[in-house]
Amino acid sequence: MEVFINPDKFSLTPALSLLSWTDDLVNVFHKAKRALAEATLLSHPQPDAPTAIMSNVSDIAVGAVL
């Protein structure tokens, strides 16, 4: 994620080239992994809360969440 926030900090390489896996990249990977895990924690729904279905569609994929 940080590569998108601070692109000057990381050099983007062409396809099929070797990635230089630095300590900074390891830290960014772990931060991104933690952020995704925390964002997707399951919780018990409230029975009286409204329910919604959110969806999106593109030319190649469909996604939805309840």
C-alpha cells in the first residue's frame, strides 16, 4: 500500500524483472496484511439493524457483499 502512497520511495520494475525485497517492502507487506485482516473481521449482526446488498460490475468481474 505504501508504494501507492509514497511512490518515490520504491522503484517500480518492468514485468518479468526481479523484485528487490527490502526490509521496507517487508514492513509494507505486513502493514497491508494487518490492515486487510482488521478490515475483514467478522462481527455479529444486530437483528434490528438495516441490511443492504452492495454490488459492483465491470466488463470482466462481478462483486457483491451483504
